[in-house]
Amino acid sequence: MQHDPSRTSYYVGDEFYQSLVDSYADWQTDDSEITDPALRDTCRMLLDKEARLLDQNRLDDWLTLYVPECLYWVPATPHGGDPRTEIAVCFDDRRRIEDRIYRLQNEYAWSQRPLSRTARLITNVSAFSTKDPDTLMVRSTFLTNEFQAGDKRSYTGWYGHKLGFQNGGWKILVKQVNLIDCDQNLRNLSIIL
Amino acid sequence: MTPDDSFTSGITRPTGAQFDFNELIFEDRVHQSIYTEEAIFREEMRKVFGGVWVYLAHESQIPENDNFVASQLGLRPIIVVRDSTGRIRALYNRCTHRGSTVCRQQQGSAKSFVCPYHGWSYFNSGKISGVPWPDGYADDFSDPKYNLAQVPRVQSYRGFIFGTLNPDMPSLEDYLGGVKKPLDDWLDRHPGGKLSFCDANRLKFNGNWKLLYDNSADGYHVIFSHRSLLAMENRLNEADDEDKGMSYYKSSPDNAPFYVKVFENGHHYKDKRPAVDTSPGGLWAIEGPHPGMEHYEAIIRDKLGDKAGSVLDLASSEPVNINIFPNLHILGNHVQVSQPVSLTETDTTWWGTAVIDDKDELHGCVDAVNALRMRTQESFPNFGELDDLMNFEQIQAGLAGVEDEWVYMHRGLGIPDRIKRDTDGYLIGPPTDEVFLRETMQVYKRLMMNEPNLVIGREIEAAPD
């Protein structure tokens, strides 16, 4: 690899943005839904594992589920929007995800002291094929319950995972988090959704 | 509260002096009750949010005639609309008939608003256009009392729309006074001196709205509240890299060359530019890491050569805090708006801004600048503001210990020669000084000790303000 995406961000450019916008447009079609239970179960296992690692606060292990040039994206508009011209709730490339993890592990991140406890539910998992046999799109519905500073709250919506088949297994290329209240004022969203 | 205290009818009545603000606000300290008393909050929604010019919306949110955007003036639901003749109005979102909101969308375009309950309809000027089966009424609805109520005074300053219900307020420009200069400077660093809004990081906290205003020019908290952010932004630095982000607050900021300045009417300004290199490319050099940074920097440098620095600076955070009382903050590239929700709940919306380059002053690089600028703007709301908001929530929690009555803001007070006046007569203090807070509290105290004369408009053709 020419550049280490943990240290520099060369991959987030016009081509990346265009491919992102294209791959998140009109992908949930009945024709492309995957009916093979084994493949769908593979996707479901990956999502379940991701939720478990996040609930266990194993953030470094969680990141190993992602390719090096990955994206964690929480749009601020219900349609996803175009991140080149719109602010997102979160738009983290590899380096910024590592920033986020670094900060969450820093004892002076007051919004996460004490650390939140979370319990995530993931359901309604549907996988969709793309033109590229080594790329899948997965839709799931999530409910993330959070206990933070004496208060219980929840986030809900649906995930759009873009998965790539690399080195004999499926990895996460992009995780899009569509909160049902993404365009509303949110209180202390400091956990990773 | 009795129904007579209600301000939501659009007609306000004094509640009588329940609190003596001479006993609550002193030069060095304020009483905890201004953050914890429901009755004081209710008075603020009239005497501050209504009594002074309050920021409502930005013109880039309603670029065309018939565009509207939802807003609030205090707790009053407001539709800010550019009516069919192009005039910007702030209509009460309240049907004259029985009180229902007539517009339930956040933003859009409409020539008229129709109440979903009984179908009364209004032009977007606020004038009533019709009611179903009018022959059931003895009157003909030509009386302006049936028009939507509206904020009688709405004025813009360089795209920022404000409204007040108080006919005794000076003009908006006079109200802004000295803070116009830093606002002008902030706008004028962009091509054409203008910007457009491009969605927002929307946050909220369980605390009183003043906790946010108290923080807005506070240089004392930075290295403590934002300790994790400062560490994060500098974690990848090489030995010869410049310190990133707000590192100029480290060690002894009071000996650094930046300052806080206090204007009239509760406005203030933290100018951090003297602490950084502002020659072309200087701001970019201290930006922390952001998605796409190296990619777009390489393209812009390749294209523009030695002109690249000033263009990259437009994707960088401008090191100023411009605070316009009571609810508007310009910082970095953000337009941050605070909105009281209740005594102990406040929304704070960090509008992102994009560069507009009609005349190609950026030599074809505007899209790259904006793609970078979106990402630089997402950083602070994600990694800085959340820690402040937690601290505000924890102030609100701490203030429940009501017998411990006082909140202190006397840093800098009584130290000879620490606070000076500039040639315009405005107070200037070192970056960590609480002089901005003391002065704002005196403005607040005067407002709270006087009952303003608040009025609403109904007359559609009233002379423009």
C-alpha cells in the first residue's frame, strides 16, 4: 500500500465520494435480494459480531472487521445526502475512526466518563447483491440501548453495510447508520453506533 | 404559573417582580437560581427572547420567494418566510382560529399555509386568504385581526435574520454595534463575502441555555474540558510538526498574544488570530487530521502552486469566537445557534457553512475546498463540544445543591492593569478572563429588571422595518 490510511487520508477523494454516493443509491431492490440462507447467515454473523465487540467495548478488535480504507458514516439527513456538500453527524475515514477510538480510550473524554454501557439489537437482516460479485450490501434494523451517567436512552434506525470479500472472508467497507431522528438534536452521541 | 402569565398568546403581561435581580447578580458572582428557577426561565422567554433582537434564520435557507424555514423565538413557533413579494417575515406558526400550528414541515416552499384542523388558509404574507363555508360567519374576515400574528420587526444583517417583539429596541445594526466588525471580517475572508448553510451537527444537553452562553468566550476551560481533543489532534505529530488545533491554549494562555473583547448588549469576541500564523497557509498548517486532507491538499497545491495556502485556509477553522447575545455564535466556520427548550434543556445546532465562488476566485478549487470544509467542521461537534455539553449537564446537576448559592465569575476582577479599554472604549482582557461573563450578566440583569413592551404585528402592509 502506497499510503498508510491510519496516518494519512489519500483515499477520501472525488472517486471515493462518487462511488459511495452511487453504491448507496437504489440498492435495496427485490431483484437483487439474496435468497441463499448460508450467505445471508454469513452477513448476519458479521453484524452480530460487530455488535458484540462494540457492546464489550473491544474497539480495537471491532476495527479489525473493517478494511484499511473504510468508512463509518452517520448522515444528518434521512436520504443519506451527498457528503461532499453536506455536514454529516459522523463521517469517519480510517484515521478518524482511530481518532475516535483513541479519544474514547482517553480518560479525559468527559462525555464518556463513566463509560456508557450498551446493549445492541440487530434484526431484519437482508443482503443484496451488486454488480461486483465480491461486494454485498446488507440492510439491518438496529436498536442500541445506552446507559450513561444514570440515564437510559436508545438510538434506533437501520444500518446499510457495504461488505467486500477479501483474503477469504467478508470485511466491512462502509457502515452507514441511518438514525430515524438523524435530523433532530441528539444528546451526547459519543458512542459508536 | 397562572394562565395570565402565558406569552404564547402573543400578548404579554408582566408577571410582577418575583425576584430582585439586585440580590441575584453581583459583579463577581451570580445566584444559582438564575439557572434553576422555572419562573425566571419563563420571564427570560419574554424579556430576553422577545425583548431583544434574537437570531431566527439565515437567508441562504430561504433563497427564493415562497421559501420558508421553521424557527423559534424563545418558545414561540415561528415560520421564517420569504413571501411572494420577496419580503422576509417571521410569522407565528399558530392558526388565528383555534391555535393549531399551520406549518408542520421544517423547511420548504409554499405560497400559502392551510390549517389542517378546520382549513383556515393564509397567504405567506400572513394575510388570511379564506375560511371554509364563510357564510357561517357574521364577519367577512377583512379585519386584520384574523391574519396570522407576526414578529413586527424583522431585519437582516449580511444574511443573518433577526426578529424582536420590542418596538423600543434600536435598529438591528445599532443592537449589534461593535460586534459587526468581527462578523464582517469573518464573512469577508470568503469569496464575495458570503456563505451558504449546508446542514448541521445538531446537539442538545440537559441544562439551562445560559450555561452555553457563559462558555462561549471562555478561554479558561479549553485545556481542561477539551483535554481529550487536544491529545487526539496531536497524537500523530512528527517531531517537526506544528502543534495542531487549539494547542495555543497550552502552558500560559494569559501571556499569549490573543484576547477577549466585550461589546455592548452582551456580545463578545475571542480573537485567537494573534496566537497563530495567519500568513497564507498558516491556518491550514495547524488543522488536525481530517478525512480527505492529504488527497485534496495535493490536488490544490498541484493546481495553484504558491497560491494554494490561502485557498486551503478557507477549508480551515478561523480562530475566532463571535458571540451575539442571546443565541448566535460564530466560531471556526460554524454558525452555532442555541435554542432554549425548557429550563433545563437546550438545543445547540452547529450549522456548517460552504463557500460560494461565483467568480471563480478559487481557480476551480471550490468543490475541493467544500469537500474538505465539511469534514473539518464535523470534528469539533464530535470530539470537543460533547465534553463541554457533559460539563454543562454536570453544572446543572451540581446546582441542585441549592444551599450553596453562588456561582463565581471573578477571574481577572480587581487585578490592576489586567483589563484594558481599546480605542472604541470596549473592554479587552486576557484569554482566560471572565470579564465577558461579568459584563454579559450585567446586561442580562438590566433586561430582567425591566418589563419590555412586546407587541405582535397583524397589519400585512405595515412599513418595512
